Amino acid sequence: MTTPSRRTPRPHALAAATILALSPALAAAQDSATTLDAVQVTAQRKVENIREVPVSITSIDAEKLDVLGSGGTDIRFLSARVPSLNIESSYGRAFPRFYIRGLGNTDFDLNASQPVSLVYDDVVQENPLLKGFPVFDIAQVEVLRGPQGTLFGRNTPAGVVKFDSVRPAQETSGYAQVAYGSDAMFNFEGAVGGALGGNWSGRVSALYQRRDDWVDNTYAAGANDGFEGYDESAARLQLLYEGEGFEALFNLHRRDLNGTARLFRANIIEPGSNRFVAGFDRDKVAVDGINFSDLEAWGGSARLRWDFGDLSLHSITGYETLESLNRGDIDGGYGAVFLPDSGPGLIPFASESADGIPDHKQVSQELRLESDYGGRFDWQAGLFWYREDLTIDSFNYDSLAPGNPLAGHAVQEQENTAWAVFASGEFAASERLRLRAGVRYTQDEKDFSARVLEAAPFGAPVGGPYTVATDVDDVSWDASAVYTVSDAVNLYARVAKGFRAPSIQGRLLFASAAAPNGGVSTADSEKVISYEAGIKADLWDRRARLGFNLFRYEVSDQQLIAVGGGANIATLLNADKTLGQGAELDLEAWLAEGLLLTWGSSYNDTQIDDPNLAVAICGGGCTITDPTTTIAGGTYALIDGNSLPQAPEWIHNLTLRYGVPVGEGEFYAYTDWAYRSAVNFFLYESPEFRGRSSLEGGLRVGYGWGGGDYDLAVFGRNITDQTRIVGGIDFNNLTGFINEPRTWGVEFRYAF
């Protein structure tokens, strides 16, 4: 056993030390002639200075998005890039799972709801596969922390991640960007827009990304030779009409993805620890299953606004649909222990499965009336309606038979209808004090049915339909105050209540024949009360900007998912209570002429508070550190006091950009770093399934000229080539999946 050196500081201590070390530079920022532009956000459904909004918000601008996405990575590149935000996936590029302040959902079912809502161009993206739409031609991303149930609705108890595309304009503008890098990575994105005649303007944007496989399959009889490659394209068309007192913005978008599903690797975790086994080679696997990820998604929206002087009426209509199929080798190896040949390590039995959505549609409609009296009081109120129809196919395959034939098929179908009425108001109680409050009533219905059409080995027999219906209503609300200390400093406090509608889980193929209702499980509504208080300030004549807040929340009946375990079936649960508390910091400052710093930090302490809640443990190989109990002859872990899964205590992120004039242009260097502390993969605690802390960095060095029209740069992502286990499969053996490798490339951009 190795004893850590006493001289090794903890990462959060390093963060504090870094801030202290930067203090002289921050003070010196007063001598810089460069100032920060005001940040405008739409967190309250209208354009406001970020300092005036009583919500913990981080805004990410277009340049930073471009740098972070240089390597062709998917939306997960935002993980740990803002305080309290973690993103992970067991599907690869197709199905990101978001966590804010530790609240999220590790469920891998295609019917899973998440407590973090993703809103793209004012339309909620409810299904988890819709949440991974590529990031390109984006004006701004806003991360809103804490319940947002009044203005954004149900399923937002943790917060909202909000994307806003670059809008069309009468002026001709656009860009083209091409990059090439390691593993034959090729990225293209571009946009062009301008006047179309009369009051119309338009903008078309497109993205294409590809990368070769970088992992070899050493199993000679494997169906795939290599893994981790992808081929992805997306496009967006926008048309804008601007008339007298009327505006209409139409949006059509599409995404096509063909690549590798998440690559699972058998027995890569050293028993009793969270480290790789000796000899681990991330460039090689040995699997006998078929692996692919196919996704097609498209949608459209119409955003209309009528201006009646001191009142405006907004209508937002959205439509989304998708088809998908993801197939993978779940056991992460080949063969089985009862055969002459198997590996790597112990493979108790083969497991190969796929999940897909053959039929899906989502329709949403919002009508919102907003006042602009120019006085002490303004308000907004509206109606919202939502409908989703969804069919999910779940397949099992026999990896041990020639051709990997079908060996199990189950179908889930769900209809979800929700509607809401909401109102929010703001009142200037004095010259320094502004008060806000809002309320929303929501009604949510789900009708669910599941059937086993072909039984999987050792699973539930053919049967069904197994049905569940839920019908709930709830009232969400928020109240806040902003106190102006000076022209540059605001204090705020906020209390908010949010809720998540019931969830239904129907992964039936491996359910016991005696399981109630065929193995369908339901989690009741969860409700959260959150408190936060903070300060937002412009410092040193707008050469620096600070946001800091403290928060505490309590979740009643939190929805949790007991994923996998020895029985290989996911089960929905409600925890009696979950507690969370912490702090968040956002800082941006010009340290010197040409040197810009951004720094973000968060501390999140989460705890499950339910003395009687027990979950199934791993199928073998792991070390359970929780107390255990026996239920119906099986061993279960008592998880009272555990932190939430995928909830890092600490997140720190740093960017530094230095630019200096050279010739007719600017030479610049941009580095970014993101740290997250260790996380549990599952509800129970086990050293094998606790991901180690992670620190990933990026670098971009380039030269821009022509007034910013031209840019040529070299870039690197994960430049230290850090390799980490970021998730696990616990029903079979010590199987895990890992992060993206180091990538390098060169990029050219032309803007006009």
C-alpha cells in the first residue's frame, strides 16, 4: 500500500492557492485598458444583463465553444467546463446524461427522464437522444443552476442547459471552418446568411465530422475489426420575417449519426481499487459482439412574436422526431467461462443487446404574453402543451452462435401528455430592491405498455401487455430579490420549488418470470426545494466580473435507478429524501493587456437520506463497502448516507487566452483545463466502481488576420493523454468504459 505524500495538496486546495496566486494579477487588471462586454442572457425568457438575474448562471460564448469543440467531440465537451455541471454517457455520442449540483439520472433506458432540461432554440428536447444534437453556429450557451419550474416547466428540478443558435440578419455574414487531425479526424462546419428580399432574411448552417476507428479488435472471429470511429452530419435552416409589429422565426434541423456505440471493456478494473489492471491497452479490445450506433433526428419550430406596444405575444411551436438503434457487446469480451475459450479475464456468460426507437414524435406549443410598461412592475404569463409518442425496441442476441442471431425482443410504448399555466412578475420595491415571483401549475399524464415478444435466455417469458398509467399535477414556484449595492454590485437571494413527473421503466428481457407486472417499475414524482444567495459584481471598472453563491436543497421522493446488478435489470426507486449543499464561483478578468482569464469552481455535497433504501449489488468482482441486508435470498446494499452517483464534490475549470499584435494580425495562445473529483458510478459504494478524479486540458495556438476574418491554428484536446475509467457495467464482471484519447489537429477558419 502506497501512502500519499503529505506535501501533495488536494485539488480544491490547489484551486484556492491558484486564486490567491492570481490575486496580484487580478489587482493589476485595474491597469488594463481593456474592459469586459456586458453579458446578456435570457434565463427569465427575456434579454437581461446577467448581473440583474437572481439565478446562478454561467454563459459560454461562441469563441469558447469553438475552442472546446475543436477535436470533434460531442456535447460532452461541456462537462466540468462550468461549475456544478457533469455530463456522461453509456451510449457514446448519442445519449448524454446531464447532472447539475449532483442531480441527474444514470438510467440508460431510452424512456428515461432527466432532472436537467435541455432547451434548444426555445424548444425543450425531452427524449435523451434529442439532447445530443451537435453544437455548431451557436451564439451562446447558458447553464441555469437550481429549479427552473416556473418558466421552463416540469423536469427542471436541477436546472436548464439552454442553447441559442445564431439568428438570421439582413447583413450578409457567415463562416467556413475546416479541421484535420489525429486518427484521420475531419471536421467541417459553416454557415451563410443574409437578406432574402423584402422583410425576409435567412441562415443555413451545416456540420460534418468523421474519425477513423482508433481501437483494434484482437479477437479474430469478431464481427467488427475496429471501434470508436464515427461519421456525423447535421444542418439547420432558419428563416426570419421582421415586419411592423410582427416577427416570425422558422427553424428546420436534422442530424445523422453513424458510428460506434459505447465500447465496453471486460475486466479492466483492478479488484479492490479503481485503477486499470496491469497491462491495460486502451487501443485494443477483444469482443465477439456487434457494435454500432445509428441515429436520425429532425425537427422544426416556429417562433412568432406580435408587438402591441407595452405588451407582446409569443408563440413557440416545436416538433421533433427520431429513429435510432444502438447495439453493443455488454460483457466486453468474447466467449464464456463454460466454453474452451473466453476472455479477457472471467466472462461468466455472454451478453449482447441493442435498444432502438423505431417510432417517435414530440409536439410542443407555448403561448406567452409579456409586458413592458417601463415602470415599476412587469409580468409575463402563458400556457404550455406537450405531447410525446414513443416506441422502444429492446433486443438480445446470442454472441456464441454464428451470425449473432436474435435471442430476445421486448417492446415499450408510451404516450405522455402534459399542459401547464404559468405567471411571473417583477416589482421594483425601491430604487435598490427588485422582487420577483412566479408560479406554474402542471398536469402530466403517461400511458405505458410493454410486451415480451421473444424471451431472452434466463429472462422473462413471452407475455404482456404490462401496463402502467400515471396522472399527476403539481405547483412549482419561485421567489427572489435583487438588491443593488452600487452600480457595479448586486446581491440576490432565491427560493424555488420544482418537480419531475413520474418515470416508468420497462426493461423486461432479463426480468424474473415472477417479477410483478413483468418487471415494469415506476417512480413517483420528485419535488425539490432550493435556497441560494449570492453576489454578482463588475470589478475594476468592468475589467473583471464575479459571480458567487451558496446553495442548499432538499429533494423529496427523489427518483433513482438501480442500474444492473447481478440480475442485470434496472429498477426505479424513490428515495425518501436527498440533501445537497455547496457553493459556486464564476470569475472573468483581464489580467493584463491581451491576457484574459476565466475561472469557475463549485463544491457539491450530496447525501441520500433513507435508512431503509436497499439496492442490488454487483454480479461479481466488486467490493461492497456499504452495510448489506438479505432480501428474498439476495444480498442488497443499504445506501443511506451515500452521495449521489456521478456527483463530483469539486469541479474547477480555467481558461487563459493571450493575444499579441503581430504584423497585420494577432498571434494568440488559448489553454483550458477542467477538473472533477472522484464520482461513484452506482448507488452503492465500491472502490472498483468509483471513478478517479480527472484533469483534462486543451491547447490552441493560432494566428488571426484580416480583422478577424481569417484564422489558422493548431490544437490539442486532452493534451496530457490522461486515461480514466468513466463508467462501468456491474452485472457480469469488472467491465468499464473510458474517456476520449488525446487528439491533435490543425484548423482554418474564414469568416465574413
